[in-house]
Amino acid sequence: MQRTSTSRHLLTSTAITAALLVGVAAAPLSTAATGPGGSARRPPLLSVAELSARRIATGDLVAAAKWGTGSPIDDPAREQRVLDSVAEQARRLGADPRLTRLVFRDQIEANKAVQRGLHRLWRDRPSEAPTERPGLDEVRKEVDRLNKALVRAVADSAPYRRSAPLCRVALAVSAERVSHERRLDELHAAALAGSLKSVCGASTGPPDKRGV
């Protein structure tokens, strides 16, 4: 009985601390902390989850841009450029390039999972396939803009990632809130979870001077 009571106490303490890390995730955005000039500032882990969801949403546009063109979903050259770029951005911010690359590898795979899922859906249900094709270059400009914001959010979240167990709980709470706010379907909710799996991972070894 004592063990059960102790376990419940530890779980409750963890949950409370995690809620504090995400700024009490259930609170309305109007009560969020404010930054310089009085602008709303979301807690770092919540910002990471929100930006990840927005980045995943671009997978819909990329899928539509590639639909019917024969263009492969995998684009190793583009992916490598993105990884090199975000690692360099992280280094300039004094953040961990290695961890940033891991996070963005997950982001890329999550985006491709959305593209594959949508292509399967459109093959099975042609009536739901897009009738217009967005410009891929324009979509990628938005992806690049989100990448910069996400690199900074990951860098800002460093103090909240010192305890991996607490970080994972806080990040899960944040992801759940974002999924609810954005009303994500199963495909996009799974992609969001996949995109965040390395965020709370501990960095090992000295800073990577090459960003690899």
C-alpha cells in the first residue's frame, strides 16, 4: 500500500512540474506570459509543438504540388540542405547542432509520412485528390521560414530539456494541446508525435563543429 501511495505521489509531482514547464497547458492563450512590448509568448516546449504542427501542415501542400507529377516524395539533396542549414543556424545561436539535426530529421520524416498518407488516400479516393497544384518553390519558402522559427524554439527550450522524463511529459502535454487546438486527424497527429521524438533527447559529446 505504501508503494502505491508513493508512486501516486511521484506521478502527481511529475505531472504538476510538467504542467508548469508548459505554462499550465490548459490555460487560455490570453493568460500566456508576455515578451518585450507586451506580445504573447508561449512556453518554449509548447512553441516547439505548435511550430512542428505548422511545419507538418506544409506536407499537405507539398503532397498536392507533387501529386500526378511523378516527382518522388524523397528528395535527399533538399533534405541534406535543410539539415546543414538548421545545424548552422543552431550553431550561430549557441545551441546544439547535433540535437538540432536529429530533431529536423524527425521533422522531415514526419512531413514525408503525411505526403505518403495523402497520396495513398488520393489513389484510393480520386474524388478527394487536389484539383490545383501549389507552387513547390513557394511552399518551400514557407517551410524555410518555419525552420528558422523552430530552430530558435528548440534552442530556447534547452533549460526545459535538462530532465528528460519531465521534458517528455511536458512535451506530450504540449502536443496534445496543439492536436486539440488544430483538430488534427489521425494522420497528422501521428506525424506530430513522430516529429517530436528527439526533442527531449540528451546531447552527447562535445559540440559538433561540422553540424553532423
